[in-house]
Amino acid sequence: KQEVTQIPAALSVPEGENLVLNCSFTDSAIYNLQWFRQDPGKGLTSLLLIQSSQREQTSGRLNASLDKSSGRSTLYIAASQPGDSATYLCAVSRGAAGNKLTFGGGTRVLVKP
Amino acid sequence: GAGVSQSPSNKVTEKGKDVELRCDPISGHTALYWYRQSLGQGLEFLIYFQGNSAPDKSGLPSDRFSAERTGGSVSTLTIQRTQQEDSAVYLCASSWTSRYEQYFGPGTRLTVT
């Protein structure tokens, strides 16, 4: 059974500092990995999707890497801003069975002005 | 364009009552997913629809839960004889096909009193 872990559960940084969020998964047979952002009381906003054949994806200040063999992904957010404060979730899919996602517990981020 | 929409946004019901939650996916998306987010269990998969294929119900927690998708578009999740442990946020997601990025709705917060 796939298990996804995100450490730390919470993170507080001063504005301008780079953020590094970690995600690990136990079964390397994934189809893709997706990073989401969730604001309090809201749904999930997709940030980046990395296919299993890729090693990284970039969008603006966000960069996500994937090391499938070691079961790890890292989300980097450059030059953090107070608006980046949210919970960040990673999720993996197996692909063969409809791409249903298995989620980590999330990292709650606070960027202090 | 319009994103995934869900209704109602909030639902309070008495234990033992039936509830129906609705999801309108993004137009043209053939894959539709239901997930549940609760404090104790995190975010977990419930059910998945792909086109006209039989749904994957492997995540439904009990036979009190059922879902249907009419005309390959709108989906309804029904919970019969609600229990307090059903209290959670129910999230719907859709994607172009099962192999693409999933887009989430804002969720329905269900409270069973």
C-alpha cells in the first residue's frame, strides 16, 4: 500500500527566504506526482505535475524535483512572500488504476512579513 | 473558463438523515473523482468515474456511500443514514482523462450533528 509522508508538518520562515518542502513515498511505481496548495477553508489548487519520466518541473518561483528511485520529491519556492502562506500537499498516482491520488498529510507554511 | 463547482458549500444534517452532494466538473473532462478530507484521516480517495466505464468504488468506506454520474458530466455523492464520523469536507476533482492533472472544486463541508 502506497504511503506518502511530508516532513515537516509545519514551517515558519521570514519573507524572502527560500522554501524547501519534502515529500516521500514508499512505492516507486508511480505514474505521476502532483503538488497542491490549499488555503484555509478552500479546495486544492494544482501547482505542478511531474510525470514519472521527468526529473523536475518549473513554474515561476516554483520548482519541483522528482527522484522516483529513492521515493522523494522536493518543492522549492524561491523568495517566499506572505501570500505563499498555505498548506502544501503532495500526491502520487499509480496510473494503472485510474490515476487516483494518494496524499501526504501536508506541510503548513507561514511566511512572516 | 469555469472550474469545478460543488454544492452545497456547507451542509449540516442530523445523524441518520440522508444527504446528497453535487459536483459539476470542468466541461469536457471525462474523469471525475471524489475525495474526503477529515482531521483524523487526511485526504482520501472515495470513488472514480471514467467515461462510460464502471466506476472504481474501492475507496468508499461503507455501503451507506454511493455515487452516480449522469450523462458523463454531473456527479452526485449520496450518504445514507449519516453518522458523526461522516463529518468531513468532500472534494470533487476532474481531469481531461485519467492520466492528466486533476482540478479540484471548493468542497462541501458536511457536519453531522
